[in-house]
Amino acid sequence: MSMNILISRPDRIGDVVLSTPIPREIKRNFPDAKVSMLLRRYTGDIFRHNPYVDNIIIIEELLKDGFWPGVKKLRDHSFSHAFMLLPNKQINRLLFFAGIRTRIGSGHKFYQFITNCKSVQRYKYNPLRHEADYCMDMARKIGVEPESLSAEIFLSDEEKKRVAEIRKEMLNGGNKLTGIHSTSGKSAPNWKPAVYKNLIQTLRENRDNTIVVTDNDVPDELADLEGVAYPNVGKNLRESILNFAALDMLISASTGPMHIAAGLKVKTVALFCPMTACSPKLWGPVGNGGKTIIPADEFCGTRCPGDPHICDFEGEEGISIDTVIKKTGEY
């Protein structure tokens, strides 16, 4: 019997993008395998048109009639294997009662133990090993030997035509389309909006460089800037993905949009903190040769607030506008 695999990732955008190599590597090793994704509604668009995914199951739709009807829906798929990339008690119960015999999770939660869920072993845990590599351990558990950890987001032929139209509209006669994503939801250290405004003003001195602010919710400091486009305001995730695909480059902190750009093979320059939990070695973009910047040791050694969520890399000792511009010139 061929494998019928369900991959669960009820997580944030960046985490979901980093799971995109798994279906590809499974099918490279087991061409006859079927692969389905179990995702939240707001991240489902990341796997749309993915040729390595046979089915996308949206968690909210699965459970709209209740837990037990959701269990029956999963049973009807006859899954042989399930990967839980993020420990989740409810999903663990769903997969158990759906009768999926081989279930593999991360971590060692008690609810996993009592349901006989297998676990990837991390006895020699390396906190600076990339998250995409740790996710791939699930596939290694069933014999997959991956060739690549590169993230991939796919577009249909019609979407590719739309991206070309979007690019032409936003360039407006220019030659280079640079995206600026200024918000991170406090998920990572980040500049203040005023610094991004200064960066935009500096980049616009090059008249061939058209600036696009890619935030869905634009900070007041960056709103209504002359000559700047705001294509993602009011757009859903898939529409935003097409706008990211039109870019030549994205400048941001460590955010989901950075990973989206990487999955689309758009160049990225990203601000990172060297602390282990935020390090680019763990969370950097994969598959697009992205450039990352961290502050100098002198800054982190003397001015680190101890909480990466409130750090703003302030001052020349942190991450300066000149440093970012120089990094963009390395492409």
C-alpha cells in the first residue's frame, strides 16, 4: 500500500513557508505517495497550486460541525501517516481518533505519550540548526533523504500573467521594484517606522528605484508617502503573495513576508537579532540566497535590552540605513 501522508502545520506564515520543502522531498523519494496539508484558513494560500500537494484541508472547515464530524472526515481520507510539525492537543486527538496508525510529532507532550504518538528525537539538540531542517526530521523518520531545504511557493500560469501586470503597473516607468515591509507583529526585533521612512527617502534618491510598502496595516509614519505604492492594504494572503512576486527585492525584519519572498525566489535583505531564539541560523530565509544583517557585537554587548521583542537596533552601532543599503548592493 502506498503512503497517504497528512502534514499538520497550524502555525504562523513564516513557519508554514518553512514546511513547503517537505511535500517535495517526500515525492522525490516516494513518487506514488499522496500528501495532504492540514492548515489554518489564513495560511492555506501558501500551498495553493503546489504540485507536490494533493489536498489542502482547512482546520476551521474540518471542525465547523464539531470534533467528531471532523474525525469522520479525516477517517474518510484513510491516511497512513501524519506529521505534527507543531504540538497541538486538539489535532493530536483528531489524528488519534481518525485511526492514523503512524503519527509523528515534535516534543514529548503527555498527550502525545498517551496516544502512542512517535516523536523525532532531539537528544543532541542544536539550537542554531535551521527550523526547516528540524521540520524535515519528520520526513527522515519514514526514510526520506532530502536533497534541498529550499522553500517554494508556486503560482499558476494565470497568476504569473497577473504578476507581470502588477509589476508593470507599480514600476510606473522605473526599472527596479523594492518592497519595504516595516511591521513584524513584535515577533522579532525591528526598526521603528521612522527609520523605515528615512530608508525609503534615501532609496528614492535613485529615480530608477520604485518603492512599495508591503504592509497590510501601514504605520501612520509611512502612510501617504509621495510616489510610494501600498498594494497589500485590504488584500488577502494570496493577493499579497502575487504582489510580493512582482518585487525585485524585499527589505524587512525577520517576518513571514520575508519567508514568502524567499519562497518566490525574490531577493531579500533582512534585519536579525543574534540571540539564539531569533538567529538567522535558525530562522533565515532558505532558497533565495537571502542577505541577513545582525548588529555589531559591541551593540549587543552593551545595549541589548534582553528582550528581542522590544529591540529596535537603534543608532549607528545597531543596524544603520547605510548598512542596509550596502547589503542590497551585494546582489
